[in-house]
Amino acid sequence: MKELTNELKEHIIDVLNLEEMTPEDIDNDAPLFGEGLGLDSIDALELIVMLEKVYGIKIKDPSAGKEIFKSVSTMAEFVEKNRVK
């Protein structure tokens, strides 16, 4: 799971162009939206596209995104259970 969380952090940095950040800068349990990383709804869309491209995961229920993208840890759990690739 640690490998997956680091992989997700790298994808987040890459997809959202957070060039000044490293995976170590992102706390696994910090909120991705609001206070933590401060992501917004456009970032959420980019993360949804990334999950589909990289892991073959389609999020059918948009309201589920709130729970999935709560933190890197919650994303990793979701990817672990739902990945196709």
C-alpha cells in the first residue's frame, strides 16, 4: 500500500502541475481539498481522469468523489479495491 500511496502522490503532482512539491511534501492523511493541499473542483476532475487512465477506474457516482478524494490514503484504498489495470 505504501508503494501505491507514493505512486498516487507522484500522479497528483504530475497531473496537477504541482512542480514545487515532492511526494514527501504530501501527508497521506491530510485533506486534499480545502485546508490540506487546497485543491478545487477542476483538480477533482483531473484526478478522476487520471484514475481512469492510469488504473482503469470509472467513478460512476460523482458524489462518491468526496469520500474517495478525502486524502491520499482514502484514494489508495479505493484504487486498491477497484483497479482494473
